[in-house]
Amino acid sequence: MSDQNLQPLFQIQRVYLKGLSLEQPNSPTIFLEQASPDIEVAVSTIAEKHDEHIYESTVTITITAKIDGKVAFLIEAKQAGIFEVRNIPSTQLDSLLGVACPNIVYPYLRANIADVITRAGFPPVHLSEINFEVFYRQNRRPTGEQQTRNDTDVAMRDRLAVVH
């Protein structure tokens, strides 16, 4: 086998909007409210193996905006990326899928969410940057609880909720 075939490879195949849902249960009366909305943001990530060297990484964000206890809007958006990964040591694969892939996908998701909120008639919500390395480390199980994983069936899930 040539040295070229053994070189580590990490390559983006595609980034795409996997799902988007917008609900405005109190429109149009909610537009008459003068108060600023309370914003709740929940973030989750998942990475799944689809083929021998193909992985899908998905970042999901759910935003709930309430004004005086009434829901102004509720958005759930999923942005995904398909990545080709070859010759990466298994000790580095989880962090690659849990940190690098979400870091690539997230900016697309932020832009899509800001756009749909504006198109829905609300002031834009600008999501903060997320440090996916910290997010990944916080969501790993303690070392005393070893997570068993079959390298052929990778599926990682992480969750975070933030209230603004």
C-alpha cells in the first residue's frame, strides 16, 4: 500500500440544512407587544457513521422566544455536514466528530436561523459563538464510567441549554 493511501484525510463532502421548523402561535397579536422577548436556546449535536469512511455531523438548535409568558416564536433548525474521514486514529475520531465537525456546520446554522427569524417579522437573534471543544468535554462521561463504543457504529450525542 502506498504512503498516500495511509495519510490522514478529513474532508467536507457537503453542508446542508437538514430541517427547519418555525411556529408563531400568537401572531399577529404578538407583534403589538412592546416588551423585549425572553430567549431560550437549546443546542445539541450528534455524529453518526453512514459508510466505511463517511460521517454525518448534525447541530440542532431550538429557540423559544416569549413575551410576557406568551410564545412569540419557536424555531428548531438542524444543520448537517457529511464528512469523509480516513486513517484518523480512533483515539482522535470522537473529538474530531464532536468538535471539528460542529465548528464547521454551526456558522451555516447561525446564518439560517438569523435569516428565518427576520423573515418571520421579528428582530434578528444573533446566536453567540459556541466553543464546541468545551461543549464536547462537558458532555463526555466521567472516566470512571467508560463508554463502550463499536467503531463501526459511531453515534455521539451532546446537549446544552442556555437561557438569555
